[in-house]
Amino acid sequence: MWQLEGSVQHYGWGSAEALPRFLGEAADGRPWAEVWYGAHPVGPARLAGDGRTLDEAVSAESRRLLGDAVARTFDNALPYLLKLIAPASPLSLQVHPTREHARESFAAENASGLPLDSELRNYRDDNHKPEMLVALERFEALCGFRTPRRAATILEGLDTTLTRRLHELLVEHPTAHGMRAAFRTLVSPTMRPSPELVAEVARACRERFEAGASPSPRIDRIVASLQEHFPGDGGVAAALLLNPVTLHPGEAMFVPAGAIHAYQSGLAVEVMAASDNVLRAGLTSKRVDAEEMLQCVSVVAAPPLRVAPERLTEHTLAYYAPVDEFELSMTTLEDPVGSFRRRHHVPGSGPRILLGLDGDLLIETESGRRGLARGQALLIPSADGAMRASGHGRFVQASVP
């Protein structure tokens, strides 16, 4: 069992306060967007006191860390990545590719001679990236397309040049094909609207919101906010086609391959297949390749896929996703503060990563015991076997199904 030191990602959309506060560290004026606890080579966690990164440790001791079944199934690699994520401003309008598309496209970019760190690359690895997010604080996002008829209703009262065009298109073609056409006109390099037309839409949304006449106040507020962050970007208007979603603490959402999404604000734990493949169509200063994104996006109307937790024991809830790489559980212990006499079995096996959310806990396996407090992370190798916990507090556990 090792304590893990996460890899901090300082993307521009991150909060300057939320993650330092959670981790008990001093804010340094930079945005702290994510902390990665995994073995992905872009940002591997480190084994405290060991000198190695987690990917180096897995490579050297794959059978001990992963176990035979996981090592065999996932080619001696840790198949998931656990993150803390804290957006203070909106993330890009994005999707993640399927495994098959990622493999083909990664191989093509390799064959073309593009270096892995090239700004022209879309694919940093050959894996898909389904992900699940559990809110720690109120979390706002956009996820999935509305039905064409509902989107037409949202557009109807805005009376701008661009929204009239979109409304007419969706009324005439109230299908997934119509929605794809509408979305394409907003993000494709050859068809996207002028910044002036987008600004007109944002003004109309703000006025409708302030007048209290909106059929979807949340989306009008989001569109107005997106215009402030990304003035004139076609993705601002594209938000009108999407579902707004609010997650409260403990609520979860699953984002499969091909699902369009754009996180807005909040603090959450996120677990995903170990990949860094992101295809963007707008709302970002990073690389945008709308045509590649359009090849992968699903325009079938779908509400956000909320995940209801399943109770495994008196103390542990599990959040299951329909993927092979990961599952997530949350354990809450309420023993007297400072007491570690009662040892509670925590379900799970294989390679596990624990992240303390609050309290003062003691984790025990066959290899020994370690404390776990808010913002601390532990790696439990498969060889350590069963795990027990005691104390007062909460932690999440990422593992392989």
C-alpha cells in the first residue's frame, strides 16, 4: 500500500481556490483544474517516498499491482484514471471517441509521422474515454442533445437571424439528421455563423432570462455566460440544442463515448478509462477540429445519464457504469471521532485507488495500515487482498469491475 501524490493540471478553466482548499495546500494564483491519480503517461501520480511514478511501478510490478486478470485483460496497464476536477469557467464543447475510432485514428496519426506532443494531433493514445462524475459540490454541465422539437421550442421565442434559421431547420427535419445539420451549421469551419450573429443570440437569451419569459431559464443563463467567456463562438449558440444538468453532492452522471458535453462549474470526483483523447468543436483556446468531432458525436436525443448508487453494505454505495475499465464506490464511516477499534470490510479487489473526502480514517490490508484524510490518496495493490477501514469520515474507491 502506497500513498499517492496526484499530478496537478493547471488548465486555464480551473479554479484558483477549490482544489488547493480541498487538498489543504496554499493557493498560488494559478488555476488548479484537475488532479490526476493514475498511471496515464501525460500526468502519472507518484508513489510517495518511493521515487517512482505510478506508470513506472505498474510496468515493473504489473502482476503484483494489477493482479493476473486485470494485467491479462488490459495488457499490463492500469485501465482507469481517477481525477478531481474543479472548473471555475466552462470547458470545451467536446466528445470522446469510441475505442475502435481511437485505435484507427491514433495509428493513422502515428503513420503520418506526427509527434505525440504535436499541436496538430487529436489522439494521444489508442483508447476510448467513457467517464463518470460524482459531484462533491453543486456541479453544472451541458450533456447530450435535446429532442429536435424541444430544441425548436427553446429557439422559437428568441427571434434572431440565427435562431430563426435553426428553428426552421428543426421544424422541417425533426429528426437526428435535422439535429446533426443544425449542429454542423454552428461549428463547421465552412458554415459557422459570424460572431455578430452569435452575439445577437446571446443578447436575446439574456433579455429573455431577465424578463422571466424563458422556457428554459438555465440554458438562457448558460448561453449568456458562454458569450462572456467565448464571444462569438458558434458553440455559444449550440448550447441551445443541449441539455443543462445540475448535480448536487453525491449525484452522479455517466458520459459514454460520443456523448457531447461541456462542464461549466463545480467540484467533483471523476473516473474514466485511462485516455486523454478529447475532440473539441468550440468554447476553448485549445485545438479545435469540428469535422473530426462531428464524425464521433452522437446526435440521438438523450437526457443526461444519471447513475443511481447501489448499496453494497451498511457503509458503502457503488456507482456502476456499463464499462469494463472502472467502477466507483463511496464509503462513509461514523464511528466516534478518534476511535479506530471497529474494522469495517470495504468491498473491492484488484488494483484500487482511494481518495479521502473528509474525516480521519485508517485503512488496513495484509501489507499494513495507513491513515487517510481529506485530499489524501492511497494505492492498494491487488496483492494486498481484502481491505478494512475504521474511523470517522468518507472516501471514494476506484477499482476494476
